Amino acid sequence: MRQPPSGMYKAGALLEHKEGNLPAHSRGTAKVGLGVSMELAVGILGTGSELPEKVLTNFDLEKMVNTSDQWITERTGIKERRQAAPHETTSTLSVKASRKALAMAGITPENLDLIICATISPDMPLPSTAALIQRDLGARACCAFDLAAACSGFLFGMTVAEQFIRNGKYKYVLVIGAEVLSRYVDYQDRKTCVIFGDGVAAAVLGPVTPPSGILASDLHTEGQHANHLYIPAGGTASPASHETVTRGDHYIKMRGNELFKVAVRNMEEVSRRVMEKAQICPNQIDLFVPHQANQRINEAVRERLGVVPEKVYSNIDRIGNTSSASIPICLDECVRSGRLKKGDLILMAAFGAGVTWGAVLMRW
Ligand code: UT7
């Protein structure tokens, strides 16, 4: 017999989530049965990541396009990135990362109430990559959907998941940031191919005991800058044809310079906003995890915020820019290496195509 969704809490299921000392804005209540409402906080119960084995170095790219290790290192901070093998897809890598996250959370795929896959490089236009992940993970027929917010996708996904858990609809939500961007990158375009890489990471969100949990989040989209970073063809605006393929319109096009300026300004502003909401000063942050787009962007944001360099996590030299997977890969590395400890205050900020941007502040 099919089990009821674990999100439909039974009376007493959340009794450990007593009145917390969270700021007023971040409090949520969940009906826990028998008309009882209780404060609850939403946090991350487990993380997992999966990177393709193949490493593509700056020296490899020197042989493919007119660039140099020196230019890439100085302008971006990237030394190498990963590239999926032909048999690997966004969903196959996601399933592996998700299994690790579920194991850390101590739950099984059948316990999941919702799967959100944040991606701009889906396996195929339909069905959703989340549906394929659900199937291959062996999860039950819970709600599953893709979320398209580019590099901000994981933070958008976390915030959507938080709402469902906070209002008592769902208990365990799997949020995945997953990209195989190498399938969308033109390896003759030096403006993009040096930056992007492949990778996936997942997080299980669920109820946690305060003061742990998400303290504040803030998300934005400004479509007027949509053409700063886009893939022109393959959708309804320009369906696939011999001509679109010949023109290379299925590849990512980027106006890096324009994005750079907007990224620094918006990541700083949104980071300040979540800190204000939670009444936190920059010097209280234990770990700042910015989206890994460009080391120079992150250095500029860090400096403007007044966060000391030791508190900023970076893996861009090894991983490159993996869009929606970038922040959760960093998170997983920090959790598994012990860099992130219980009680730490962590600030995450992202920026990407759309343009989208956002920040999440949480206590681990
Ligand atoms: O993931 C979120 C969204 N993406 C971003 O946030 C990306 C943000 N932008 C960036 O990271 C940077 O703008 C890039 C790394 C993409 C480019 O760096 P830049 O310092 O802004 O370079 P640029 O576009 O201003 O180009 C400077 C010069 C140009 O040559 P000329 O016209 O001055 O002779 C480019 O043609 O560098 C040239 N160039 C390169 N040279 C060697 C551009 N790409 C390369 C390259 N190798 N790969």
C-alpha cells in the first residue's frame, strides 16, 4: 500500500521543533495535526555532489581556441573544469549526487515529497529532468519539476522548497543544481568555453531545530538584460533547423563585460538585504559562498561587503563556472571537509542569466 506523503505531518511528528529564537521575519508555523501549530525552521539535512571524471585544463583549451592559461587564470581564476563523458547526462549525474545527499540526510528516495531540479542544461526539452531523476532514483510519484533561473537556480530552488516545508505541505524536499553545460558551449568561442564546466550537487531540505535553518532569502529577476546571456535557438523563438545549427545558435552567447558590472552590484545589494532582514553584520558571517562565475567578481563583492578573505569559499580554480551547481558543490565540499560546522552563519549569493540574482542566509 502506498504510504501517505511524509509532508502530511502526523500529530507530534515535529514536536522537537519548539519555539525557537529565530528573528520574527523568519518564523514559520506548520500545522502538525489535531489543530496544533508549531514554529519550525527549515534547513539542509544532507548534501552530495558528483563531478565528471574528465578534467579539461586551460592548456587543453589553448590547443582548441586562441587563448592562454595566463589570460584565463588572470581574468577568471579558473585553471581547469570538468567535462561530462558522452554517456553522462544532467539526470545521471544528478541521481548519483542525490543518493549521497539522501544518505547524509538519513532518508530514502521514498521519503521525498518534492524534487526540484534547477538546470539550464536539461537532458531534453521534455519531460523535465526532475521527472527522469525521480524515476531513476526510485522515488515515489511525488511532485517533481525543473526550475530555470540559471546560476541563481539553486538559491531559487532552496527558497521554493523552504515555503513548502514551512507551510507544512511537504517535509523532505530534494533541491538539485545540475549542469552539463559542455553540451551547450561552443569550443570555438573563447569568450564562453574557458568559463563553463560540468557538475551537479544536491541538498535535502527539511525541518531542523532552531536556531539552525534559513534566516532570510531574497530573489530577483530583471528580464531587460535577458540578451546578456542566452541560447538563441532550440526553443519556440527559433526552432531547431539546419540553419540554426550552421549558425551555432544552439550555443551559449554571453556579453561578459555587461554581466560583470551587474553581477557585482546586484550580489552586493542582495547580500546586504538578507543580512539586514536577519539583523546580521558582515563580520558575523562565518562562511560566504558566492556563485563561482569569476574570481574577480567574487573578490569585488567580498571587498564591498567587508568580509575577510579567509571567510570566502572558492573552488573556481578546479571546477570553473557550473551555473546552478556552483553553490551546492561548494556547500558539499565545505560540509564534507569540515569547513562548515554546526552553528555557523553562511551567506550564499548568486547571479546569472535572466538576469537573476539572489541570496540566502542560514545558520548551519
Ligand atoms: O555565471 C553567471 C554569468 N556570467 C558571468 O557573470 C560572467 C561575467 N563576466 C566575466 O567573467 C568576464 O567578463 C569574462 C571572463 C567573460 C571576460 O573577461 P573580461 O576581462 O571582461 O574580458 P573582455 O570581454 O573585456 O575582453 C578583453 C579582451 C578582448 O580583446 P581586445 O578586444 O581587448 O583585443 C577579448 O577579445 O580579452 C579578449 N578575450 C580573450 N583573450 C584570450 C576574451 N576572451 C579571451 C580568452 N582568451 N578566453
